[in-house]
Amino acid sequence: MQNAVTWLFVPGSRPERFAKAAGAGADVVIVDLEDAVPADAKAAARENLRSAWPIGYSVAVRINGRSSPEFDDDVALCRELGPAAVILPKTESAQDVEVTAEATGSPVLGLVETARGFVNLGEICAAPGLVRLVFGSIDLALDLGVTGDAALDTSRSDLVRWSAACRLPSPLDGVTPSINDTEAVERDSRRAKEWGFGGKLCIHPAQLPVVRDAMRPSPEDVAWARRVVEADAQALGAAVSLDGAMIDRPVVERARRLLRAAD
């Protein structure tokens, strides 16, 4: 869960898609009980999940938020089934995380998608039970009243900064709504990688290979990283020059991270 890159949603109201989603090749499948399920189908979606369980080893459940009337039933189901993780929408406080983790018994990914959630990122990141942050870009844009994607860049930076400061894995980027627009998925994935995100939410199996390839280190990056590690080993840890640039500890660590990501 902490290193997973591709996360594929499947609606809880579409049980006929559960097996297909599990076999699509995503690192994690997310059974969605929230936005993808109509209000009058919430109970049926929970029963669908219960009947189909276990779907697979790496399955997370996106429940309804704490303010929703569905929250208690959702967390009770998760306590019963024991998914690998629970994704909590509208995460706005440490208490949101703590209550959810205790009620479900599962690790919590905090989906931060409101202005209040971003204001409280420090306390959210320190909450027991939180294992990773997720960017709710579409809902955040609505909450802020912005239309240009660039207006969300400070929020992207906040998620990455707080994750690093609190020793959390790199956060997950939000969805790209354009299912068939491969260029848009690739563009969003590369931007997420550049900003420091470690994975991305997907809404269709066709997006998975695009996201995976875009977020994987390039062959050129891997070749550079190997040369840096080799040069460092030959220098026995002392600063050394490679291609006219100094290689010191931060550069070597970046190279090692690139190689771990490539593996």
C-alpha cells in the first residue's frame, strides 16, 4: 500500500466488474462506496462487497465520509471484512483519521479535498492510523471555486511537503476524468511525478499502463543513477565529479531512490 503506484476504482454498485478490476493489473483495487454509488444504492453496494469478498489481497475500500449517514455502516463492514486499507473522503482533521482507523481496524489513506483539510494537514499527517495522503483535486477545485488547474499547484506542493516532513510515503494524485484521452492521462501522470507524487488514482483499466509508464523512471534516469552510484562507490563516499557536476550525498541518495523506484 505504501509503495503502490496504480490504484483502480470500481463502483460498489457494479459487482460484475469486481473480478475484472482485480485482474486488470492495478497495484491496488479500490471498491468505491462513495461518489460512484447513487444514494439509494449504498446498502446494496455494501452487500455486493460482502458477498464478493475476498476480491483480492490488495483491495482498499473508499467509504463515505464521517459526516455521511452511511459512515457507521461502512466502517462496520470494513471491520468485518478487513480490507488492506480504507480511503477516507473529506479528511479534515486528525480526529477523522483516528475515528476511522479505530472503527475499521484498517490503515487509513486520507483523501484531502477541501480547504479545511489542507489547512489542517499538519495534524492530519500526525494522526495515528494514517499511512498516506491522497489528492482530491476535483472536489478541491469546487470547494475553492477555481477553474484553472494551475490554481491547485500550491495544494500539490503542500501534500508533498507535509508527507515528507512527517515521513509518510509520497502522496497519490487524483483522477484524470478523461478515460479515453491517453495524452491527458500521461500528461497528468508526468506532472504528478514531477511534483513528487508516488502514485495516481485511475478510473478505467486503460489508464493503468499509461500511469505506470509515465511515473516509472526513464531509461536515461536509470542509466544516470547507476553511473552516480558506481562513481560514489569508487570514491568511497567522498565528493566526486561526474560529467562536470559534483556528486555528493544528496545526489547519491536521489540516484539510489531512482534505482529503487525502477526495481
